[in-house]
Amino acid sequence: MDFASREAGAKVAMASSLDMEHPAENILDGRDGTYWISTGLYPQEILLELGQPARVSSVRLACTRVRRFRLEAPKQGEPFNSQMLAEAEIEDAGEGRLQVLELGCEQQDEATCAVRIVISSGWSDFCSVHRLQVLGEGDPSKSTSSTKGDPSKSTSSTKGDPSKST
């Protein structure tokens, strides 16, 4: 299940850049034709409230001009302290071409209610995120935002044809 979709009830809680024509909410619609765009300088961040608490197993990302990407889960009661779930350096696909990435995450002991996407650097002054999917196992009995796990066991690989949307 994609916990970062509008259908699942996910919401953007915060984005570090605002472009009224390309708001952060666009990353939740599941389409590659809409997107959030940065307005310069790194790092860039998007904080998502998941549709329900989940143990995140992987994240799928379609973006442009992103170089370093990290996924974090804020710890319960400590919004500025997060557990890193996964990170990767992404190859540049070239101007106007989508980068499609799937990152595996270490299984968490507890469910999280939110994830933070951190783009620490890009291949250009601006980057865009077209689609984000947060996959895992739902845990509706939990209502806390806390994760555990060893981020050193995160894996990454580029998957799929960027011209096809999943």
C-alpha cells in the first residue's frame, strides 16, 4: 500500500520551497505530469503526514535533477530529531528526464506517522519531485511517530522506465 497518496489520506505538512504553480501536494497525486519544484538552494525538505501509521519498507521516487536524497522518520515527541530510513546518490538523467529510484528501508520496530524527504544536493540549482510512494505495512493500532532500525542496511537501486508511471 502507498501510504503517501491522497487516496490513503496523506498530507503535506511542510515544504521548504513554495511555487504556487507547482505545490508540494502534487507529489501525492501519483502522476508524473505534475510536480513540486524547488525555488533554489539546498537542502530542500518536504514533511509528509502518512495516511495511517506504517512500517516503511521502501520508497519510490520520480524526480529531476536530484543528486542526494534521504528519507527520515521523525521521532515521537521530537520533531527535529529523526531516524534515517534510507539515502542515496542518484545519477543525473539529464535535462528534462525523470530519475526513477526505489530505495529499500530497514524494517522499523514501530510504525511512523510521518516521513521527511531531504534533498541535500542537486545536479542543478533547481530540482523537482513528480511522484513519491511510501510502501510498507500498515499499523492502525499505533498512533505514534517513531521508528527504529539500522539505516546502514538501506539499499538503493534505479528501477523501471521513467517514461512509464506506476
